[in-house]
Amino acid sequence: MLPLYREHHFTFRFAEDRRVPRFHLEGVRAGHRVTVFALDGDTGDRRGVLAKATAGDGGWVDLSEPLVVRAGTGFVAVPVPTVAVRDETPEDIEAVRRVNRLAFGRDDEAALVDALRHGGYFRASLIAEVEGRVVGHVLFSDLPILTTTGPVPALALAPVAVLPDYQHLGVGSELVRRGLDVCRERGHGIVVVLGHPRFYSRFGFSTALASRLSSPFSGKEYFMALALVSGALDGVEGRIEYPSPFGRWV
Ligand SMILES: CC(C)(COP(=O)(O)OP(=O)(O)OC[C@H]1O[C@@H](n2cnc3c(N)ncnc32)[C@H](O)[C@@H]1OP(=O)(O)O)[C@@H](O)C(=O)NCCC(=O)NCCS
């Protein structure tokens, strides 16, 4: 079983039904994390995530459950790349547009980012690079909570985007984690997000923390908040008004 190695991906194809408990990745060091995707036998495209594992001695990857592979199909093993996260610079603006367009498959989020940039709402705009290529982007923008005693500063996390070929490799998580650290370092205390609870709960976002914030999304499971510093949301009750760049969504 010799995998076809191309651009850091290892593709395994099988002529007959197989159960695969382990496989070998030439040149991959022990301890390196690997995401395993199903391979579409007809198109050669990657499908859903089959497993996540860690390479052992000599590049052997032992799976907790054997993969069950049908004849004519296979799987793609992708070693998790090293990701560098840094602030966006003016030279990155086109790459940021491209990442958002390709990740979402439409122009809307790239346009939202541009509108928030031009409106002066940016507080942290970070990009993820793999081998010098921009593969991901996350934006935090100003979104104060309007309370009876005045506005309480808060940030919106939106959007976060990773190029399709780099998804499910930990890039999005690294961007959000590093982004939250940067926001905390810059003195911010509260972040609000609209997104999938399965993805955002790992960073501490919760619907419960957003329960006293009124917005067009109040009560929805995908409307979540996070306190970057302990107690930042204590006693905060108020209204969120998304600024005009969000107009199409709210
Ligand atoms: C969502 C997104 C940013 C995550 O980035 P990523 O690099 O793939 O994320 P990670 O590898 O760190 O984490 C992957 C996990 O996130 C969750 N996840 C990823 N995409 C998801 C989605 N569309 N819905 C729900 N959960 C999702 C899953 O739990 C996934 O785990 P898995 O890899 O075992 O399937 C990326 O998939 C993306 O750009 N998607 C298209 C744009 C988008 O939907 N952005 C989020 C809304 S603002």
C-alpha cells in the first residue's frame, strides 16, 4: 500500500474493500498530528473527516478504530501544517478577500470585511500563514453593548475563514485562540459571536453568557458571548446594535 504523495497530502486508493488499522507516511515525524479525510473515488476530492491521529515512530499512524474503505475509494492523510498567526498588513488585503470568498463560496463576507475596514470598526484582523501563504483570516470589530448606564465596550468575532484545502487541520481554532489572546492583550473584555456552538464552545463561548444581551438573535443557540477577563460580563445587561456594514445580516 504505497500512498501517492503530493503537496503534503498522502492519498491512498484501494482496488478492493479494506479495513485499515494503520498506515505509513514517509518523512512524517513521530508526534505530528494528522487529519484523515474520505476520498471520493470518482472525483478524487476530499470528503468528510474520517479520523484524527498522531504519527508514531517511523511515520506509522495507528488509528483508534480501523478505517473501513470500499473498493475504488480511499482516504487522504494530511499532516497538520505549522501555522503562523499575525496581524493583517495592507499587503494582505487582497489575500484576505480571497480567503473569505473561497471559504464561504460567495462575496458577502469579503464585502463585510471591507466595509468594516473602511468604517473604522477593526480592532484585530489576523491572518494565518502556512509556508508564507495566507490560508485563514479572523476579524474582531467594535460592537458596544448599549446599557442604561452607557455603552460597554465589546467586540464582534466575524467572520472567520479558512481556505477549503486547509480546513479541519486546526487553522481556524488557532486563529480564534490567538485572536482572543490578542484582543485580551489590547484591553478588550467581551466578545460576541454568531456561529456554530460545536466550533465556538471550545474557546469558552456560550449561549448562557449572551442571555442578558438583547439582539436580533437573542435566544438562538448560535448567539454566544465570551468574557476575556473574569467577570467582564457580570451585571452587563443591554442591547446590541450591529453597525451598518452588517446590514444585510441583521
Ligand atoms: C469554520 C472554519 C473557520 C473552521 O476552520 P477549520 O480550520 O476548519 O477549523 P479547525 O480545524 O480548527 O476545527 C475544525 C472543527 O470545527 C468544527 N467545524 C468546522 N466547520 C464547521 C461548520 N461549518 N459547522 C460546524 N462546525 C464546524 C468541527 O467541530 C470541526 O471538527 P472536525 O475537523 O473534527 O470536523 C472553516 O471550516 C471555514 O472557513 N468554513 C467556511 C466559513 C465558515 O463557515 N466560517 C464560520 C462562520 S463565521
